[in-house]
Amino acid sequence: MAYLEALKAYTRFDYTDPKGRWTRPVWRRGAGPAVIIVHEMPGLHPLVIRFADRVAAAGMTVFLPSLFGEPGRPVSSGYALREMLTAICIRREFNVWSTDRSSPIVDWLRALAAQVHVECGGKGVGAVGMCFTGNFALAMMTEPSVVAPVLSQPSMPIPGGSPRRGAGMGVTPAEVACAKRRFSEEDLTMIGQRFHGDPFVPGARFDTFKREFGERFEAIEIEAKDALPDSRMAAHSVLTLHLVDDDPDGPTKKAEERVIDFFRQRTGA
């Protein structure tokens, strides 16, 4: 229960998708149009919550679903390894290998987006996925309410083994086609962000996004030297673990500000 102190400013509810396949806890805070923040590996940790606090302070209602891990628990190497292995080996709602298929749990996220848009209003819903969930925000575009997708260090499919996986987007051709159509017809865009040299997000993956979406894909690529030093891993988590929070003019802080401003503009906050 001590971990949940990190979420004490939030209200929890449980959400079940209309098909009744999955029920997950969701934490909510703020007022204004909705933004769904899908946490990274290993779970809904305090630095994800810090980012959500800032989105809420900017005039939006943030929704924090917990898809794996222990909500509020800080990151550690052992905790991250355990959750990663569990997600790969056991949980059928996640797909970590295919280059052209999204994870089944995205259906649940799309349904959540539709509901919170009705509740919160505005022009639409913002969505950000991080790391393991990075490509979820793009796959969510088949839900008409989602208007501001952000892919923060999208790490699936897991690179390695073949160049095709390193360049893969982890979404279906139908989801790509839907996003392209909506970007054109509704004058929408998406943001992707990564650190140069991140082995989990190869440059080839961003090359694919740039080729497929052209000017509709805003790439924020940051030099690894501008990341907050972390002995546990190389520069990876743009909005959380490797954000340099005390440098307002630094590249990571500018990336955070850009994402929040993107949400505000697109949702009508």
C-alpha cells in the first residue's frame, strides 16, 4: 500500500472494456479534455506520475491505466526484468515480436478513450505510450476520439534478430492506413521521440515512421549526452527516467514541454 502514496492526488476506478475481456485500474486527475498516459516498463512508476501531474496542471484530465507492474512502485533493475519477462512469456494481451501487429490490449485502450472523451469533452483525446507501450498511441488512432498520439521511445517490436524487427512499427497495415487517412482528412499529426543510440529504438524504426507518415510525423531525437545519467541503463526514457528536470533550456525538458503543448493544442484545453 505504501507505493500507492504516489497516487494519493488521484481518484481510482476500474474499467472493463465493452466486450468484457479485460478489467484494469485507472487513476484520474484534473479537469478539461482527456489525455491517456500509458506507462512504460516496469509499471506506473513515480516519474510517469510526475509527468501526468504536469499534464493535469496544464488544464487537462489525465487518465493513468495500470497495465502491468505495481502502481506507484519505483523503478529497479530487478523489478523491470521481472515485468518484462512476464509480459513476453505469459501475458496474451501483449504482442512483443510481430512487426506488423499491435497488442490486443489496445482494444481496451481505444474503448477507454471513447468513454473519457464523452465524459471530458474537448476536441478529442491525447494519448502517449512509452517504451513497451510506445506504439500503442498510433494503434489507438482507429478510435475517432484520439487526435493527439505521442510515441515516446517506442520499443516494440523488440529489436534484434532481424533488420525487419528493428525497423518495424508494431502496428497493423490497417492501423497505419487509418492513421494516414485521418492525418490527411483531419489535419492531424503525431510526435515520436527517442535518444540517438538507444538500442531499444533503432534509427531504422524512426526512418520507417518518417517514410510512412512524412511531415505528419514530428520526430524529436535527442543526443544521449543530453540525458540524465543513469547507471541502470543507457539513455532511453525521454519523459521520465532520463529527463533532466532542472534544466529548463535542455533538450529533454523542451521535449516534455512540446508534448504537453501538443496535447493542449489538439484537445482544445
